[in-house]
Amino acid sequence: MDGMSLDELRAEIESIDQELVELIARRTYVAETVADVKRERDLPTTDERQEERVMERAGENAQRFGVDDNLVKATFRLLIELNKVEQRDNR
């Protein structure tokens, strides 16, 4: 990225931001499908062990990519909480 202009760098960030939103949308769709399965099987909305696994993976991936694990874990915690609210609202 050395030698890129400020405008080019900003365009790259814009592209990455779009990819992030697309990935969040994909994750949300799959989480909604999980919620449907839970509802059909009369399973609880919250699965603490699964949440722990997600958070462990988030921390491992943060370390692997050299990203602040607190930032990554906070992001995943927010996604998980939003999915749980959505699941509760749709029951």
C-alpha cells in the first residue's frame, strides 16, 4: 500500500467497509436460520457454551491477524447480543 494516494487508501477502506457489511449480513442470515431451528426444536435462545466457543475463536483469529483482541471480542459480543434480541423478539 506504500505509494498509494490518500484518495486510493480511502477507496480501499470504503471497499473493505462494504465487505464487512456484506459479511455481517451473511452472518445475520445464518444466525436467523439458527434461530428458526431453535424455535422449531423448542431450544433455548441462549447457548452459553456456544457463545464461549465463538468468543474463543474471535480471540484466536484476532491474534492470528495481529488485531486487538478486545476490539474483535467486543464486535462479536455485540453481534451475539443483537442476534439474541432478534431471536427473543421473534419467539
